Amino acid sequence: MPRRERLYFSGLPQLIKLNGHNHQKLFQEEEDYSRFLTCIDKSLKSYDCELHAYSVQADVVLLLLTPKSKEDLSRFIQHIGRQYVPYYNNKYQRSGALWERRYNSCLIEANSYFLLVSQYVDTFISEQSEYNDKHNCNYSSFSHNCGECVIPRMTEHQCYLQLGKSPEERGIHYQHFLYTTISPAVTERIQTCLKQNCVLGTNQYCQKLEFEVNRTVRPHQTGRPRKHYSNNVTDWIWLENRASKLLERYCYQEIRFPLLEYWDENMKNTAAFSHDNQDAPTLNCSHPALLRGEGTMGCLRVIAQHQHLQSKSKLWYIGAMFRSVAGQKQDFEQYHQIGVEAFGYDNIDIELEHILMQHDFFSSLHLTPYIELNINTVGTEAEFTRFRQALVAYYQPFLPFFEDPWRVILEERPEQLLSIPHKLLDIVNKKAPSLSDFLSEASTTRFRELLDSLNRLKIPYSVTPTLYPVNNYCHTLFEWRSTHTDSPDALLCRGGRYDASASHLLGKHMAVSGFAFMLDPVIILIRTCNKQLLRQNATDVVLIPENTRAAGNALVVGRRLRTLFPHFTIKNDCSGMRINACRKNAERNGSRFIIVVPPEHGDELELTDKNNGLIQSMNENAMIGVLGHSVNC
């Protein structure tokens, strides 16, 4: 099995640890220490690395440095080994490796952990060191960072420079910083990150890096990995909640449609907007019924029935839709979408708002590197109709050479012939009419203003002249598609303006713009690109009763916390298992706060914060203060 590639992020300092093979000593005499430091000096001159702290012990070497590149770091370590190991083997008449396996390393979030790691290095004392005090002073950066002397090989990090304006002031502040010993939880976390080549940082910072590299950068639990079963229901609910919260912030009102729609003669007219609705599956029963099809028609029926919504209204819907499928065992298939419709807005501002909403939604899912926005304009209904008529007239001389499916397309949607890959059509389409020749100056100006606004909003897009409406859109139409290699060209969102079609259906002039998120391909793309995002559905707080008598008090504490922190997810552990088993289950589920509740109300609780590893005993009011501080942070 190939070993995992080391993590590297440009600009992040790294902690390096070199261990002696089989816990043997790396240095036995004073000369060995001096020779090793000379090797470090030569490596620093040969490769672009900045050394911030170091500790050379009998069997362990710790280096805190910032490499300019990933190659500089690996060659820096190799150069030290090629210079020192032959010297050591010749001197003590030995052969073979001196280091134990590969060197251990971890990357460090500088703003949160640099000074703590520097303290860990400067105060590190190996168990096998015979001259702990002496070697810790002479063969470490302790004296330099405390301002007692100047070591030329050292380079101060920005976090260290912020301690003071002068070296003396920085040294004094660093000494004061060393007075506070590192907590055992922080030391354990540093050692764990070193062993697993992880990032030592806050959860928010590590989460940001995970989205960049699409792999876990935080340390994992030791032991056999627990199986992770994908919960489709949880994923769907999480995605729908993300979308609904976004739409609420934009002040859109949710509406709901029935699963079955009554089919009558009027429905034939309303189905004219969408190709999906024309083929909507009917049910074989005594009543004429139709499974819910494309959601836009449901919105139009609501608008037609409620006159007060026709002036200015912003609506959205969510749910399962159905469409007929030809050539499969089942007559129809189910798909899910979130639709947004705005009625009574005739300028480009509403279209910009819709595109901005879509961009915000995909940005919140960290999908922007894997998607692209395609946009086009087809002008007014009259302009696009003239374009279609010109295409039909142009293709007439070539009808004897057309295949049967092409003839059907020519009657219904002739513009689709322009994008069919075929040698004959490629030749014929070279002189076919262009849509831009039929657009008026007003339509062209309108579209140009829309693009200028997108540029000001810094939303990337691609004008696609071959993008034609699937439904009866006019003016602006757009599509968001996936560019990921595992799901190329998957349709994630589609929308546009359909004033003319809605006006025909409602019998009066109506300005309408809308779009729909295709949830099925969206969640597939999330599972492909950002699996960590779906696993964030962890419980915020888990309450574990100390014993059976504490179960009642735990329920009371949970009820109070739910009242004070309505946005927190709070779980009472009612399993009745031992505390250690309950604690492990909470950690595996990703819970941040684990609270052990005593039997009596006034007794102290035990609070564990998994973000910083702190375990504290406090009363209930102090615990509430800690939770409140986490909300503000």
C-alpha cells in the first residue's frame, strides 16, 4: 500500500521531529552536537528554509521552521542526514540507518499555535538526555528567543516579532509567556499531530484547508476506523435547510403544492410552458389525476387563484417532482428540486438577485471551483420567433437529407439542430441564421447591462451563444453546470425570464423570472468534492448523566440549555452505558461539548471542549458562560 503524501501549504510553519533508530542515542559527545548544528547551518544556506526554534536532545531533534517550498523541506532534511549520518557511523563503527522511519512533521496555524509550539520546542527535555539543563540551554533556541544571546541561524517569525519592538522587549515578553506551562491537552495534541502528519490548528482553520485539498487534515481517532454509513435522509435535510435559510434571508415566501393535480382541459394550456409538464405522468385510476410535474406551473396556478400575489411577490417551493421517461421499465421517474419564482418585477435587478442567490448558495457549499455559469439572451418572444422561422426556412432545402428525429426537432425546436454533432449538420450550420442578427438594440443593451452588473458583483460567467431555452423563456436564460471530472456537464441549476409565456397563461401582462436547483446532481457533486461538509451534522452538546440518579438532572439541564441556546443541537445520552463509553460515542459523532451532569443540582459539572482539548469542572452558570462565549466567537 503506498504511503500517504505529506501535507504542505505554502507559508505555514512546520514542526519536524527526528527520532533515533530503536530509541538509540543520536549524540554521545559534545562534538556530536556541534557537528549536527554545523550540518543544520549548511542546510539552511543551501535550501530556502527559515529556522524559528530548535532543540537537540540525546535521542530527539525538534525543528520549528518555515520552508519556501515542499522540495526545500525534503532536501533540507536529506542534506542533514547525508552530512551527519556518515560521520556518526564512522566515528562509532556502526552501519545502517540512524533515524527511526521517516521524520515526523505537522503544519501549524501560526496565529493560534506558533508560540505554543515554540514553547514546546524550547522547553522540551528528552528522557535520555544526561545533561538536560546544559544541553537544553546550549543546544536549543531557548536563550535566543529569551533575548539572552543572538544565534545567527535563527530567523524570527512574524508571530514572535509581534511580542515587542526590540529584541530585548520580545525576549522579556517571551520569558513571561514561558512562565505559564503548556497544558497536557495541548502537548498531547502536538504529539498526535506530529505522529499523523496533520495540521495543528483550530477546527475552522482546518476545515478551510480540507476544502482546498479535499482530504482530512485533522488528526483521527486511533484504533480500528469506525465504519461510516452515508445517511441520505440526513444529507437531504441538511441541504434543504441550507437552501431554505438562504431564501429566508432574501425574504422569499415558501408555498407548497399537492402531490396530485387534477387534470382538465385548462391544464393543457398551462402545460405549454414546460416540456416536462407536457409529458407529466398520469395515474391509471377512475379520476383524471396527474403527478406533480415541473414546479413553475404550480406557482402560476397559485398566482392565477390569488390576485394579491400578482403585483409583487417572491415565492419558493421544494419537493419531489415527476416526469415521464421513455425506454425504461418504469413509466416515470422522481426528481427533487428547489424552485424560486418572482412575479411583478420587469427589470434586470430581479435576474441579478437570482444569480447572486445561486452564487451564494454554491459558495456556501464550497462548490464554486467545480461549477460554471453559462448565460445567454434570446430577446423578446417576437424576436426569438422570427429567428426560429428563419431557421425553418433555411433548413427546407436540406429536408431530403434529414433523419426522422431531425424533422421532429425542426418542427418543435429548430434551434437545437445547431448543436447536434453530425458531419452533415456541421457543414449545413456554417451558414445558418444567427440569433444575434434578430435581436433588437433594446434587447442587446439590456443584456449588456446585465453582464456589466455581474462583473461588478465579481460573479464569473461564460456567455454561451448556443444556449437556447428548454422551456419557453425570453430575454435572459442561464444554467449552472458541473465542471468536475467525475460528473462533467451535470445540470445543477436552470432559470430565466418567461414574461410572454406567463402572460399568455394568465391572460394579462405579467413579468416573471425564476429558476430551480436540481438537488439530485447537487448532492452528488457535494459527495464527490466535499464529503467533509456532509459530515458536519454533528451534535453541539451531549449531556451524559454521571449515574442513574443523575438522569433527571441531566434532562433539566438539557431543557434549560435548549431555551438559552435555540440554535444549538443538544442531545441527552439516555443509553445507560458507562461514562467512558458514552464519551467515546460522543467523540466519534463529532460533538464539540461533552458535559457530565452530577445527580444534585448544585454540584459541579465536567465540561469537555473538543476544540481545544480542555476538561474543566465548573458550576452550571459557568458552563452556560462558556457555551455563550463559543457562540460569540
